[in-house]
Amino acid sequence: MKKFLMCVAAMACLVVAVSAQTAEEKQASAERLEKLRMEQPKACGVQQIDDLAAKCKTMADATLGVAAVTETLSTGDTDALAEQAADLTKRLQGIGNDLAEATRMMGGAGEALGSIKNPMKIKSATKALNYSKEVIALVTPETAYQGKVVAAMVSGQ
């Protein structure tokens, strides 16, 4: 009976943890995740811009992966939460590192865009650079939100 009550208490804590986020935060997160599913533009042939776009695609995929895991864990499986907590934290740290690197790469990509002379390349390079800017703008708040969700799940709030 004691184990049963402890299980019920743990489940109640987890439900409260998932509910700790406001409806507006959840809605904003859902909108960001939907936008992150956009397709990466084709390579433009400028190494710095193509590398930045590839890094941003990796960040977008990692962010979507973390969101999928936290959604699965929000069902109340405390054993799975204990197993996944460290992995989620590492994933979020990796996304943060990628975000810092992508932000740093943005300067070189901007300079590379300015040096392009072919008008056809300028169009595809601009599209890839705009994609990267949008991904960075979406991943930044989403990563912070996901960190908050994971922390709330782990702490049981």
C-alpha cells in the first residue's frame, strides 16, 4: 500500500510539473516547433553560408528531438524520466553550444554574402542566410523553454 501511495504522489508531482508552464508558453512553443520543421534550403555553393545552414538544420532537428522526448515523458512515466534526465540535459547543452557557434558563424557568412558577385548565387545565399537567422531566432527561446520544462519535470514542480 505504501508503494502504491508513493507512486500516486509521484504521478501527481509529475502532472503538476508539466502543468507548471502557462498555456501561452505552451502555445508559443508549439508554434516555434512547427516553424522549425521548415525545409533547409539547397546549398548555395558558398562554404561559410552552407556550413551555417547545416549547423542550423542540426540545431533545429536536435530541438525537435528534445521536444519529442519531453512530450513523451510528460505522460507520467517517472522511471523513463529518471533515465532520460541526464541525456536531455546534455542535449540541451549541446544545442546551446551549437547556438553559440552558429551565432559566431553568422558574421563570416554575412561577409561571404557581401563578396558574392553572381546574382543567381546571391539569391540562394540570401535564402540560406535568412533560413539560418530564422532558426537561430526560434531555437534561442525554445531551448530556454525546454530547459525550464526539463527542470520542472526533474524537480517535480
